[in-house]
Amino acid sequence: MVVVGLLVAPVAGCGEGPVSRVDLESALAVTFDHLYGMQQQRMGRPAAHDAGAGATCDKGGPTVADEGTGEDWACLVSFVSGDGAPHQVT
């Protein structure tokens, strides 16, 4: 769960500018894959594999456009651990 906390910080600090759902989902998946791999290496597990992470994000619910900065983004990250088990974290 440490990885999840690290993923929230970059979203909150995006500043002004265009933040879209597609861009956020892509960046989150790539970042999660990298952090997961680093975590596994630090834990002495076999060479990190591609966790195949994917992200689904929504900003503020169905009545809010999925764009822009803010603290109302919610994302679900799906990945496969080294033992082949699927996982989801928010």
C-alpha cells in the first residue's frame, strides 16, 4: 500500500494546466509499474516484471467533466503481482 500513497502526491501537485482522464490514466499506470518494480527489487524478490498496470480515473463523479486539476480525482489501479494474482488498489 506504500506505492498507492506515492501515486496520489503527483496528482495533487499538477498545478494549472490541462489534465485529462486519458493522460492521467496513462501516467498513473506507467508510474505504478515503475514503483512496483522498484519495491519488489528492494524487498529482494526476483527481477521485477511488468505488472501490466492499468488505471481507470474519474473526476468528481458522473456530473463533472473528467479534466482539470483538483483533489476530486479518484483512480483505480489494476495490476498483476509476481505470483500471477490480479489486484486492484484505489
